[in-house]
Amino acid sequence: MTGLMFLIDQLAIGLYILIGAGLVLAWRNLGIAQRDYRETYFELERGLARYRRANATTVLILLIEAAAIIYGVQSVVVPVLAAQEEEINDIIQPVEDLPFNTPTPSFNNEAAAIDDSEVRANIEATEPFEAIQATPTLTPTPVGTIVPNPGEIIGCDTDNASLQVPANGMIVFEPTDVRGVAFIDNFAFYRLELRGPSTFGEFAPLADYTQPVNDLTSLGQFVPGFFEPGEYQFRLNVFDIAGEVKATCTVNIIISEPIPTPTPLPQN
């Protein structure tokens, strides 16, 4: 419903033009029917003219009501929805991991003294060799815990809709910054959806966003604490101005209970 309101707001100018053309046509038909009603003396023709006059009047009223509804959506509904969405984005902030320092037990150097004279003698007797250095390779930043053998990814076969976080098979237990790409020609909005035990097996919308995302970055926030633990499907749908899905990406995730935070041991 939120997406429909934003779509009406984007198409308002075109809708006003169509309504204006319809009003002109309906007013013309009303004038013709009124003239025919006054000029004819036959009851059958007068009845037909009366019927056409009533139809034209009804069309005029419906078009005026449609214009009033569109104006109400633009001036009242859309500003309220935009303010609510901005308020939600301000409330939901990424959660940063706090540093955790594991206490290190004290070490007695005298008790753990090791006689390494024999080892040193063996090393000195060994022929010198060239040290082998490993070349570091760049690896992608891990996105979280991934379970083995997750379900198949659905869609995600174009550059217009993709998800990096959450990844397929990812375990989610805390507020997560959704990352990916969402854009198409004639873009209207994209929607994040979830299906699983808490949604009665149907895809439930989480949020709609009206700005396209052409590069890999944040698509929104996902808070798993609102849903019971279990296996879910997380879906990204991208809609055009006609309200049709033009790109989609669905991954499988697991919502779990929050992992208990370790309590540091007191140091003596």
C-alpha cells in the first residue's frame, strides 16, 4: 500500500491530465444529451437523452472525486508516510560490536623455563636454506555465519537486483544492515520482504524505498528480533512505474535467538 501511494504521487501530473481530458469529454456529452432532451418531443428519444445525460453527470462526478483523491494522497498521505519512514530510519541504527578482552592468566617464567641448548645446536648444524614467504591474497569480508547446504537462490541473475547481506544460508540474530543493488529503467521503488514461520508461509513486506541503488551499498535495515526463530526466505523486489516486478533476488536465512554475550572474568 505504501508503494501504491508513492506511485500515485509520482504519476499525479499524468493522472491530472487524463482526468482533465475526461472532464472535457464528459461535459461535452452532457451538453449534447441536454440539447437532445430539449429538442425532441418523442418520449422514447427523450428517455434515451435523459439516460445519456445521467451517465455524463455520473462520469463528471466520478472524475472530480478521483482528482480530489489524488490531491489528498499528494498533500496528506504521502507527506505522512515519508515522515514515518524517515523517523523509522532515524530510530534504527546499525549496532556496533563492542571490544571484548579475554583475561590472560599470569605466567611464571621461572617454573616454565625450557632448556633449548640442544635445539639450538641442531639448528646451527643444519645447512642454511632460503626462507619461504607466503604471498597474502585478498579475501572478501565475511558477512556472518553461513550454514552448509542452504536452499537454492531464486532470481539474483541480473545486476539490477542482488543481495550481499544477508547472504544465502546466513544466520541472523541481531539488527542487520541489508546490502545489495536495486535499480531498473523506469524505477518506482524496491521492497524488502520476508517469508517464514512468523508470516504464515507468505511473503510479508518489511519496507519500501523510493530511491534506486545503483552500486553495492545499504538497502535498509532488518531487525530479526520481531520474528520467531526459524528458516526464512528474504526477498528483494524492484518495481517499475507500472507497479510490475522487473528484478528480484531471494536468499535463504535462519533467524536465531541472540547469542549470549560473554562476561569477562574478574582479574585477581
